[in-house]
Amino acid sequence: MAANKEASLSKLFTQLQLAGEDGDYEYGLEVIDEILKLSPRDPDALACKIVCLIQESEFSESLSLIEEIGSGKSFLYEKAYCLYKMEQYEKSLQCLQSLPQEERKSLRVLDLESQVYYRLGNYTKSAQGFQEGLSIDDGNERSANMVASLSYLDNSTVNKVLSASPVSPVTVEQCFNLATVYLNVTKDYKNAEQLLRKAEKLCEESDSMEEEEIERDLLPIRIQLGYALQCMGSNEEALSIYANVLKSKPTPVHQLTAANNVIVINGDKDIFDSKKKIKVLTNEAAVKKLMSRQLEIVLFNRCLFALRLNQLEQSRQILQEMKTSVATRGSELCIIAESALLYRDRKPQEAISILERYSPVCSSTEPLVYLTLAQLYWSIGNSSKAINVLEGIPNVGQYLGIISIIVLVLKSEGKIEECLSLLDQVSSYWSQIDNDNLSAVLWEIAQFKLEASREEDAAKLLQVLNKKQPKNLKYLSHLIRAYSRFDTKRAEELSRSLPQLSSLSSDDADKLEQMPTFQHSRRARITTAAPNKEISVKDKKKKKKRKKVLPKNVDLTKPIDPERWLPLRERSYYRKSKKKGQASSVGRGTQGMSASMAATAAKLDASKTKDEGAKATASRPAKPPQPQKKQNKKKKGRR
């Protein structure tokens, strides 16, 4: 009997192995049930059942089976995975942290723990976990996941991680996630567009997927491409992409993302279209799948749209939803939305006080709170406070647009010293970052210092530029100009580096001749002549004035009529001429006629009856001209 049982178990385990190799987990569960009938507590069968249930996405049943067996150390990873899939991220992390230290360093635990950190919003630890996994095994999927975590971090952290673990995008996921980093962190929209078009091409050329799957995978790529174009100002092309996405029956999340971006582009223009699309942002099935940052942006846009429609009560409800939500409570956009609502409610001082309390503890990578606060100060006419707010932005030197605004305002107020100290901070910041913007930034600062008569400081910056590009004559000439103000010897030494006139070829001379020159004065044109002849100056020809043509019957002795431009009937001296046969008598009828008799006579007047009939039929359409009938002439008879 025992021999038959062992033979049956061996046969069933063989079938189970074949089912696992074929990926037929449903049949594998049937085989496991047969095994458990023969051996109810078989550990291998129970472990296989847990795996098969996970493969069939039966996570709750798998979790209950793990708890029924007992919280043994061998099933902690499977339990953590089931909890992760059931969106219980805190419990999943606790299970992973209770694993032995040696097992926690394994690839599967590192990957799952990094995924859990990503879902919890701890993107720094998520990126570190994936980076540690890449040091063990350099896989494309793991690399793509690491880049996805980097898209939520600051620029300096991204540069450190990518320099330590460089990514060469060869898959669709790598291209897509790296493009997201360029969009959200480095603001390199051109490279992001190129990567997204590459991802689109790779996805379309894939042979391992069917056409429907390809179209489904293309939706997020195209939405992200539309966002890249939107950031570069190509709103029409972006709207076209979003419209095609919305027509293609997308998933709720993709539909929500495209509709949200369309509402942002519309702004105050196409309110009717935005009102139709704002309903998509309230789809609960899509909202549940959003990340915390995405949910924050969607609620913020809904609140702003309600403010545009002047629906203050609805804005308050959405703001309350942002305050109560764990993902958005106390966030940067939540504070900005509250200040915008207070400002629209004609409470600017309260809006300013909220932003002032939040700005010192703001941990965002973008200065949105500072910019909003500065805008509120400008709206109430306090420009000095606005400038102080902009100057207080952490690492303000990296924001060249904000620096240009500050310098422009300070220069208009005559505060040159403050401008120079601010520009010194900017030059020190950009000198540490050797990229394409460094030369342009140093050049503009050097130009400003030359205008402010700070030649020595300008010469230091121009010297750096000259070392970087020694063949650039623009930098060299301005460097000589700066040295000529305080060190003529050094200027003479540098001037020897300028090209000699003899080195100019005939082609260079021809180019100089073809270059546009300044126009001479129109009053006198100097013509080239022989050395012995005098230079002739051509005077400008005087234009003859056109003679005034007066009317033939004009009488210059009399004053000109000031009302001559008005029509005759509108002039003050116009008198209407009387009609022919119209008598100027007081009454009508024969002498001695009474008033009642005169009224009766007026009613019987044929001329009045004719006029009244014409008024009554004036609204009728006129008859078309009729052909004239031939009049029969009366024959003359004999007398």
C-alpha cells in the first residue's frame, strides 16, 4: 500500500514539473490538490501551490494559505510579494525587513524592496536599492526601474547616480524612463523628445507583440511625447497627439493623463472643452492608480479650473480633499491652491502669510512657492519685497530666468552693487558645473561688468572663456579691451595674438566688401573722385509744393462757410422750400364753414385717402414691372 502511494506521488510530481515547465499553472493546481489528498502536509506541494496561486494572481488565497501553514521564514518573501500586489506596502516592507541579513542582499529581495519604496514615495531608497542590484547583475529591466525612481529626485542626485551607474537606453522602458528624467528633472526637453521617438519606433518594430498590444503600449509613450512638445511650446502638435489618444479608447489612467494636459493647455481659452474633460479627472478607477505626485497635480488642476469658473465653493471642497488626502496633505501645490483661493476671495494678506510660513520649510526641487509669493507681492505693488523673496530662493543661481528678472529690476532702481554681488554668486555656481550654459552665463556677466566699469572682474571671467576657446576672437578682443583700462602691457601682449592684416586672403577682402555698411546721410552724398579733383557734394533736391486748386466760383473777399462740409439739409441756415400749389391759408373749405363740417370735409378729401392707402400697403412686396399693353387708338370717324 505504501509502495503504491509513493509511486502515485512520484508520478504526480512528474506531472507537476511538466506543468511548471509549460507554464500551465491552472493544471498544476489540480495536480497539487491530488498530491495533498495523498499527503496533506507535504511541504514541497504546499510551496508549489503558493507559487501557482501567485502566478494565477490569486494573491489573497495565497496569503491565507501562507498564514495557515504558519509564518515560517521560508515563505516571508512570498508573503511580502502578495502584500505588495494587494497594495499593503507597509506590511510588505515589514516582512522584507524581518528576513535574515544574508537573504536581504539577494537580488529578488532587493528588487521587491526597491519597488515597495517606490510605491511608498521614498524614491531615494528605491534608487539606491536598484543601484545596488545593478552592481550584482546589470539587467535592462532593473536599469529601467532605477531610472524611473530618479525621475522624482533632484538634479544633483540624478547626476551622481547616472555617473556611477550609466544607462545606455536600448529598450522601450529605458528610453521612456530616461526621457521622463529629462522632462521632470533636467528640463532637457529636446533629448526627451528624441528618446520618446526612439521608444515609439522600437515599440512599433517589436515582433514579440500583437498589434493590439503594441497600440496599448504606445499610448503612454505618445502622451509623454505630447507633454515634451507642450513644454517646448508646440501646443498645437501636443493637442493633436492628445486628441488621437482620447479617440483610441485608452485605459482610464491614460485618458485622465491626456485630459489633464489638454485642460492645462486650454487655460482660459476653450472653457467649454475643458468642462467636458474635467469630468474625466474624477474617475475613481483611474485616481486610485495614480502616484502621490500625480494625484496632487490632478487635484490642483481641478481646484484652479473651479477658480477660473469663479466656483469658490467647489474650489473649497477640492482644497479640503487635498488637505485630507495622505498623498497631498501639506504639499506644495496644496499650499499654493489655498493661497490662490484666498487671493480670489479678496484676502491677499492672508494668502501671503500662508506662503511666508511655508516657504522656509519648502523641500521641493522647484521654487513654485517663492514665485507665487513674489507674484502676490507684485500684485499689491510691493516690488522690493518681491525681489527679496526671489533672492531668498535656495540655489537661485541655477535659475537664469529668475536672475534676469532680479537684475533687470535692480538695475532700473540703480542698485548696481546688489546686481554685481548677485552675479558673483551666479558665476561661482555655474563655474562648478561645466556644461554648455557655462560660456553663455560667464559672457553675459562679463558684459554687465564691463558696462558697470568693473574691468578687472570682467577680465577674470573673460580670461576663463579665452582659455576654454582660445580661437574665439570675440572673447580675445573683449579681454584686450578690459585690460586696456587698467593693464596696458598685458593688453599689448594679448593684442599680438590677433590675426595680422597681411594674413587676410583675397577671399577675406571680398567678404569684407560684401558686408553691409552704414548708410551715409541723405543730405549729402560724398562721391569718390581723383586726388586732384575736389570732392563734389550733391545737395538734396527740393520738392516742389503742389499748388492749391480753388473752386472756380470762389469769392475770397467773403468769409468761408464753416458748415460747407455738412449736407445742405443739415446746415443751420437751410429752409425747406414750399411745394407748388400749397396754400398758406389758415383753414379749408368755404367761408363760414363750421369746425365739424371742416372735419367731415377733411375725411372726404380724396388726396388724404390716397396717401393713407399707400402707407398701409408699404409693407407689401412691390410688384414686378408689367409689360405695357398696346393702347388702341380711337379711329377718327367722319363728322
